[in-house]
Amino acid sequence: MAPTEERIWQLLEEVSDPEVPVLSILDLGIVRAVRVADDAVDVTITPTYSGCPAMNVIATEIRLRLLAEGLTNLTIHNQLSPAWTTDWMSRAGREKLEAYGIAPPVDGTATGHLLNLFGEDTAVRCPVCKSEHTHLVSQFGSTACKAHYQCDDCLEPFDYFKCHS
Amino acid sequence: MSATLPETLAGIVPAAPNLLFPFVLQLADTSLILAHRLSEWCGHGPVLEQDLALANIALDLLGEARSYYQYAAELEGQGRTEDDLAYLRSAVEYRNPLLVEQPNGDFAHTVVRQFLFDNFHYHLLQALKESADAQLAAIAEKSLKEAAYHLKWSSEWVIRLGDGTAESRQRLDKAIAALWRFAGELTTPTTTETCLQRLGLVPDYAALLPAMEAHVAHVLGEATVPVPEAVFAQQGGKMGRHSEHLGYLLAELQYMQRSYPGLTW
Ligand SMILES: [Zn+2]
């Protein structure tokens, strides 16, 4: 029997980001489309960052999750445009991130203006003590999607999921 | 944009899809070789944060290279894969400009090489995302966001080193003296690039120069470093004439596939 698209979306909600396991791939906003025609399922995903090694794992996990439901006629498309942005991250995803100890993206703070060298760091709230007194340690963190921050109040170093738009 | 080749070029070059192949390959080679150079820093960075920054930039470029190689393989249509193109071509077949194959040197050399490349890369992608070729435009749109971070990183480091200590300044000056001559090749079109520019598939490099030069002037100004006089542009990489450095780099990059042909993960 052909699955409904709604059922596929439910199954995809159970696939998590291998690097940030509290986030589902739907929270991340990387699933762009699901199409079902007869028993053929077509899922379109978009990479977060070009070189993100998690993308191959995510495609495999999607395949495995749908296979477990007996869905064998599956195609996964990789779509580059429109390019992924953190604006697509769900509200629930942002809350889960912070509870997990990663500061969620602050919208509208992507590196837009080149001449803003040594500009003010984005004010990011410490996910541990919620202080706004934090500073950027490095724009490049433990993975492509994160920057490295430290809290000036509780001194905890933490990851910030950078705004990418 | 014209769909036909300019008269002067008719007969010399094949039609657009095949013409795009060497250009996309050139973009792929450029990102791959620089990614490899940057990855050589992994575990050797001056401080942990900058070690991570270099590895992150390398990873972005590697991802971009993969997109180009996959597209190049599709354009060629001969059954070669992205891996075949990266691992089974020799140095004379590589089309990256000379700049990106230059050795890492000290941190200042790496920063100056990156700054020259990022300044071109960022402005190129900004224009390339308007390309009449939809796939090139999509890759450019994706990579541009990452290239903006790279240019900010390398620009800030040029300023720190230039306006830093006597030691950092002296190293920056040496790096500029060694590497500036390789910048010209980036914006000097090959015959292939000229054709594609006339077809509207590749941006006109001359049109990128004012913004590139303005950024250099701004950053060097902040760094208290005088903008170097125009120097003779060292070229050849985009035509397959490389410095001796590329062979050694490829020997390492291609070692596994050459030793164990067909090896897969
Ligand atoms: Zn705190």
C-alpha cells in the first residue's frame, strides 16, 4: 500500500542530525520536499554547509528509516538552490538546541558586510546561565555550523550555532 | 547574453556544454588544491582556534570542489566520476592557478595566499550566482555564504599581522613580496574563460576588479601596509603549466587511489 506524504514526514521527524542528536532533520530544515507517487518515495534534502560530512550519514539514515517501513522504492535528491539558511530551523529546534547546551542562531546576524572587519560580536546568550555577557572566541568552531563562544559570567565555553542566511 | 559563439572564436572552440567542462574542472581543481594545502595545517596551527579555522575553511572548499567535480563529470558524460577526476589526473592535467598550490610557508604566507584567493573567490561567486548556467549559479549561491566568512577571517588576519608586532609585520611583508605576483592569474582569462564570458556563463573578471582592489586597499590600509606596486603576473597553472610544488602535493593527495586502484570506503 502506498504511504501518505504525511506518514513520510512523520518518519523523517525520527531521523536526527548525527552531530547534534537532539535535532531532527526537520528541526534543521534540510528536508525541502517529499513526494509520493504510487509506491515511489522521493525526498529532497539540501546541505547545510558544502563540506558537511553529516550529509552522507543523513542520507543513509533516511534510507534506513524508510526501509524499515518496507519503503524500498526511494530516491533522495540533493538540492543546492535555494541555499540552506538557519531561518529554516524550527522554533522547537532552537529550544532543543539551547537545552542541549548550544546557543541557537540569532537571526539577521550573518556575515553580510565585508567591511565590518573586527565588528562587534553577535550578542549570544549563554545556554548555561542565560547571561548575555559572552564573547566570541572563534568564528570557526567544532563543526562548520558552529562558532566558539565563552560566557563572561559563568566562564563556560560553549558552541553557538551560527546564523547562516 | 548571446547563445552563439563570437565570430573570432567560432571554429576554435566546441559548443558551450563541452566548453564549460574545462572551466568547471578548473574551479574544482582550485578549491581542491587549496583545501589540501589548508588541511596540511591540521594539528600544526599556531593556536587551537586557528587550527580549527583552517580546517573549517579547508572543509568548505573541499565541499565546494565536490560539487564542481560532480557537475564536471556530468558535463563530460564519459562515465568518469568525481573521484576519477580528483584522483586520476596528473599535474599537467590540473587547471588550478599557481597561487593555490604554493606551499603553506609560515602562518603569514598562508594568510596572504588565503586573502588573495578569498578576495577573488568571494567576488567571483557573487557574480557567478547570476550565471546563465543554473547549476553553476546554484553552487555559487551555496558557496558564497561560506566564502564571506573566509574573506572576513583572512582580512582580519592581514590586519592583525600588519599592524601587530615588528616580527608579525616583517613576516607579512615577506609573504606579500613572495605571493603578490600570483594574484594576477586569477583575473586573467584563458581562451576558454573568454569564450564563456562572452556567452554570459562566466563573469567578466575586469568588472570584478574595482571591488577587489577597493577591498585590498581597505584591508592593507588598516594593516598600515602600502599596497604593492603592480607586479608581473606569474601565470600558467590554468593552462596546466605548474610549479614543482603541485607534483608533490598530488603524490600525497592521490596516494591511496594510485596504490590501490578502485579502492572505496
Ligand atoms: Zn554563562
